[in-house]
Amino acid sequence: MTHHAVTLGVKPCLRVECKFWLEDDGWNGISEQPAIAVQDMEIALGKYIESLLREGRASAEHAA
């Protein structure tokens, strides 16, 4: 049996429910799961998702 390498594009899905409100300095937000409260929600969520992807990649490499 011949083995073939296959490359697949994967888009991670993560549902995060957030509450946002507008203040003088911009949008603020809070999320109960993951537990974060920030002044710049977009950057904080991006960093959190990147950390999840790094952890997943490290786990996959360790398992291989």
C-alpha cells in the first residue's frame, strides 16, 4: 500500500459569547468563558485564540 501526503486547510471554530459596550475610549467587553475583561477586546481575543492554536500544535507535535 502506498502512502500519500495530503495537505488540508483547517479553520478553527471557537464560539465565544461576549458583552460589549461603548465608552469614551472605545469598545470594552467581557466574556465569561474564557474569563476575560478588556478594553480592547479584538486584540485580547486574537491573543487568546493564538495561544489555543499554539497549544494544539504543540500537543499534536508531541503526540507524533
